[in-house]
Amino acid sequence: MNYFDYKYSFPLEAGATLPGFRLAYTTFGTLNEERSNVIWICHALTGNADPTDWWNGMVGPGRYYDPAQWFVVCANILGSCYGSTGPLSINPETDEPFYHDFPAITIRDIVHALDLLRQELGIDRIHTCLGGSVGGQQAVEWGILKPGLIENLILIATNAVHSPWGIAFNESQRMAIEADPTWTERRPDAGAVGMKAARSIALLSYRNYDTYGFTQALDNNEQLDNYKAAGYQRYQGEKLVSRFNAFTYWTLSKVMDSHNVGRNRGSILKALEQIKARTLVVGIRSDVLFPPAEQQFLARHIPNAVYEEIDSLYGHDGFLIEFRPLTQIIRKWMGAEKVGEKVLTT
């Protein structure tokens, strides 16, 4: 893990200012002499800076993004809790954690911070920038913010503006956190029980009716309790609490809500028209949180974009699970003859 410390005031889109920040990041592979082999991966809501941890089907030795061929960069986003500045970080102005006082940040703020890291690393062009879900929101915003920087843009299960449907899911999760009586307290584990319920709500949008029918089916027709589906929801809540905190979850759910590429750019269509990168947009047919219509919209309005679709049982989470069809789609789009690409047999 590496760290980038920005020691200057960082103005935020909503009007507040951070007194500097830290980004945790990882790199894999070696930057070539031409500095032309950079792959920048943007992570989703609860991801971290190590894509081999949560996307090991795509990144690593023998995978499509093999460090033997590529220089892979991934940074933990501003507001998160895996080494970057977030609500549990010390506010240098008070010498105490921010907690509830962490300022509102947006996708655009996150991308501005990523771009400062990019400059610190001396990267003046990115061969491919890609991400799914909130990661895709970052990638499309970056493609607009710096239209000459990214050569290839891959947007997976994401959108140009976060929908009222998605905002409603996030607000329901925040209401669950608010219902936890500890949420008002200034301590690291405040709201933890509420976050378990919030994660349970989120899982319903990450998967779908058919997913649960297949993976959490009844044991038998006589069953009256101890259902797999109920246990699964509780398990997922416990799992998140062991690695996350409610302050960060709250902050990043608001970040997701903030996503609108058209803000202060005239319109969403005018914003998307500014993208110069060669663009691949991938939807997941069973996604109920970021339905394929949102990716089709991106593909229609980004100049010369290509749209592909994955048929997955796993809904929105398919972007983390269906690495084989995703690899096939990207390989086909890039072309096996591309310099630096290694044709895989896995």
C-alpha cells in the first residue's frame, strides 16, 4: 500500500473545504518506457485499493489485466475507510476524528482527488480507465473532466446520473442507520447495528428475485423458520460491520446520490458529448439497481461508444462475479492484436 498526501486546502463542490487529504493506493506491474501501459481501476462503494482482493478474476498474474504486461493503479477513494481520508480520519483543525462533521463530497470531488494522484505519479495518459457501479460513475466523470487523458474507457453497470430509484434505496439505508440509537454518538462503532440493516436493504438491490430463488431456496416444504434467505441477510450485515463503519457508509451513499454528469455543464447530453475516449459500455440484463437502460443511454450519447450486455443470474453484483464473459467482451472490443495485450487461455 502506498499513500499520497495532499497538504493543501482542497475545495469541495458542495462548498466546504478539506484541510488536505490522504489517498491510499496500490500499483501492480511496471510502467513501460513509453508510459503507455497504464490501467486505472476505479472501485465501487465498499471496495478498497487492491483490485486483486475484490476483482481477482480480472486482475493478477494470468488474468486479463496481468501486471506482467500492464501498470495497474487503483486508489481508495476519498471518504472511504481503507487508508484514505474519511469520517474516522483525524481532522487536523480539531485533533479529533471528523465523525458526523465530515463534509459532503461528490463523485466529482473524488475524481479531482484521483487526478491529483495521477499527476503526482507522473502519468500523462491512461491506456484504459474502468470501473463498475460507483467506480463507473468515477470513470465517466473523469472521461468528461479530462477528455484527452484516457484512451479507452470501460463503463460497467453504471450511469450518467443516479436515479430516483437508486437514491430511494440509499435513503432507506440511511434511515436504518438513523434508527440505531448509537448513531448520534461520536465513537467509531456508532450506527453499527443500523448499518447491518442498511446492508440487508442494499443486498436486495444488488441481487434480484431469481438470485434469491436459486441461492437461498427453501430446504423443504415443511420449513417454518431458519430460512436461508433470512440467514443470508444477517450474515451480510455482520460481514460488512467487521470491515466497514457507518460513517463511511453514510458518506459514500451520499456520494453515489450526487452523481450527475450534467451538473453545471448545460445538460447530461452535452456532458457526455465531451468524452473523447474510445468507450465500451457494459450492462447486466438482470440488474435492478443500475438497469441496462442506463447503460444503453450512456452508449447512445457518448460519441462512437459500443454497448454490450451480460446475461447474469446475479444482478448488479454480476460486475464483480461474471469475470469470464466480461473478459471476453473486453478482449473482443480491444482486439487481440493490441500492443501489450496477452491472450489468455483461462
